[in-house]
Amino acid sequence: DIQLTQSPSFLSASVGDRVTITCRASQGVSSYLAWYQQKPGKAPKLLIYTASSLQSGVPSRFSGSGSGTEFTLTISSLQPEDFATYYCQQLNSYPQITFGGGTKVEIK
Amino acid sequence: EVQLVESGGGVVQPGGSLRLSCAASTFIFDDYTMHWVRQAPGKGLEWVSAITWDGGSTYYADSVKGRFTISRDNSKNSLYLQIKSLRTEDTALYYCTREDTGGSDAFDIWGQGTMVTVSS
């Protein structure tokens, strides 16, 4: 199975900060990587697919990049509603899909 | 509004069984591959199972293979997960989710989840 390692697992940031989360794959996943946001008590929400494509309705402050084994999710200017947990997901080894362990973004 | 609504969760003893259901609305259900994803309390997301649009192919995580069975009834716009031989480590919130088949291929629609608790 392909393992996804997210870093950091926790980060504390302020409104307006630029935030970057990294996801590393144990083997290449091409661009078959997605990012999700999950708020407490809610289902995950798709933000980014195929590494860098923005899902419809998602604010443009969210962006993704990378290919192969290293990927990043960037929030250009953190907003109050962005405090949440973020997960990466690989679909390269479909249907054996895996998720990263999550990165919790909290208010400093 | 495109919606998925799960039901069927509950408290069950180890070794017991449950059948989870997911009702889809406001989209053409049989156009899409569907998945189950679970989340143990305070933990991350774990993919569980998938089924193609026609039910012709099914897939399972190694952790549930042989104990869980995914199925669908396109005439009822419904997805199911039969879970047997339950273990305490199966305790989780189970989400039904839609794969954007032929589009992004990511999981673009999620239900609110149904909780399964395995406890004696």
C-alpha cells in the first residue's frame, strides 16, 4: 500500500498568514492526489484534485502543487473559516485509496 | 441539492452484524462509482470499500475483506454496506461518498455519516 505522510501534523497560525502543508507519498502517485478540509463534526470537503485543480466553489486562496511523491497545499491568506483539519488522498493505486494522517490548523 | 444520507448505525457487540444504508438524491445515481470511508473517533480517514456504477465490480480494504459486503440498488438510488464479524476496531463514523467518475475522480459529495460502535 502507498503510505502518505503529512507534515506538520499540527500547526498554529494567525488570520492572514500564509500556510503550507506537505504530503509525501511512499512511492510515486503521479498527479493523482486530492486535498480535503474537515471541520469538527462535519464531513470532509473536497478542495483540490489532480494535485493542483481547484474544486468548483472553493476560494482561490487555496492552491495545490506537486507531482510524484511530494505535494503541497497552500492557503495564501488564512481566514477564520479555514481553521480545520486537512487530509491528502492518493488515487494512483485505485481502488486501494489511502489518506494522509491529517494536519490540524488552529488559531494562534 | 445533491445529497447523501446514511443510516443504520448503532451499538453492536463484537461478532455482531449491521447493514448500513445510504440514500442518494438529486443526481443520476447510476452514473457514479460509490465508496464507503470510515473515521474512528479522533482519528483520520480510512477508505473501506467501493462499487462501480452497475455493481459489476467491488473493492475492499484489506482490513475489512471477507467481513464487509458493499452493494447498491440503482432502482432505489441506494448504497449499502453489510458488515459482519464486527471487531472493536471497526468502531467509527461511516461515510458514504460519491466518486466524481469521469471527472476529477476524487470524492466530491459526502454524507453526514452513521456511527457504528462495537462494544460488549
